[in-house]
Amino acid sequence: MSNISAAQFFAWIERYAAHIAEQKDYLTQLDAAIGDADHGANMHRGFQAVLAKKDDLQNSDIGALFKGVAMTLISTVGGASGALYGTFFLQASTMAGTKTELTPGDFASVLEKGLAGIVLRGKAAIGDKTMVDALQPAIKAYKRSIDSGESLEQALSKAVSAAEEGLKSTVPLVARKGRASYLGERSAGHPDPGATSTVLLFRSAAESLT
Ligand SMILES: Nc1ncnc2c1ncn2[C@@H]1O[C@H](COP(=O)(O)OP(=O)(O)OP(=O)(O)O)[C@@H](O)[C@H]1O
Ligand SMILES: [Mg+2]
């Protein structure tokens, strides 16, 4: 099975920045319903700042690339999502280290490490109506697929479907984390903004890592 190069990981980040730019207003609308109407703007600001570092980042090893993304998000986003996605990429970077390519199995470990960082920091569990509701099932589906010998393409496509299912599952939920939790029962009936941006993260991966 083919490995994933640092250049492909950079393409993933670029692709994600493009999806975020395209969906910025939609993500902000979702956050207007149950939060403070800044998720799209937050993510867009962060990923535009990442793109501004393109010259450095596209020649980095995978650990340095993810670390650059992490530090940029943490220092430019401000909101909960900057700290959380920042932690995801920071933990991912420690797992990737100085490698310039990862096997699909290595990538599963990198994703799991990133998720563990988000959970440690944000303390959200499945069902709390956060990005974890999309991220955790997506990573699980990816790993299960790779472990059973399926192709990277199949594994990423299953990850996207699982993330989409996870996003759908957030709609009826009452939020238990972040600003949305202040709404109590009124947070039900809306998709979670962070779970929505997580679906885009996996869609971008499926479009750029194979
Ligand atoms: N403790 C948490 N763990 C995991 N994800 C979280 C947590 N708190 C918030 N989120 C995610 O962050 C998203 C909101 O991100 P946003 O960019 O709007 O930052 P924010 O306005 O500072 O967030 P919030 O108001 O939720 O604290 C939520 O939709 C949710 O998915
Ligand atoms: Mg917000």
C-alpha cells in the first residue's frame, strides 16, 4: 500500500483551508444558532494564517508541518476551536516526528494521538455535541479499514462517511460542552459547528492524500 508524503499532507492542509474559506459563512451561521457566531471566521482566520506560512511549511517534514499548523492556529484563532484543533495538530506532530512519509497505519496512530489530545484538553465525550462526535467515529472507521487490509482510498472514504454520520448524530443532542451548553435544551435541533468543520477535514483528506 502506498505511503503518504509530506507534500500530500501539505496538500491536505491547503485543501482544508480552501473548504473552510468556501464554507466560512455556513459554519458561522451554524455557530450563530447555538454559539457566538464565530466558528467560520475563527477557522478561516487560522487557516489563512497557516497558508501565509506556505513557503516554510511545504518544505517541512511531517512533524514540523503539523507543529507549524498547530502553533499558528493556537496563536491566531483565540476561540475554543483554535485551541482544540491546535492541540490535535500538536499531538499529531509529536507522533509524526521527523518522518517525510507515513504508512496508512502510521497515519491512524497520528490521528488517534491528535484525538487523545483534544479529549484530554476539552474533556468531551461522544454525545456531548462537539467535534469529537465526528472525529472519533471517523478515526475509528479509518483504522478499522486499514487494519482489515483495505486501501487508503477506501479507508478515507469510510472515515468521511463516519464523520458525516457523527455530524448528523449531533443534531438532536443537547450540548454539554462549550458555549452551546449554556443554551441547554434549546441547543437541540441544530448541527454542531465543530463537528461540521471536522467533516470538511476528512473530506479534504480523502481528496488530497490518495
Ligand atoms: N470542550 C470541548 N471539546 C471538544 N470540542 C469542543 C469543546 N468546546 C467546544 N468545542 C467545539 O468547538 C466548536 C466551537 O468553536 P468556535 O470556533 O465557535 O469557538 P468558541 O466560540 O470559542 O467555542 P465555544 O463557544 O464552544 O467555547 C463547537 O461547535 C464544538 O464542536
Ligand atoms: Mg463560537
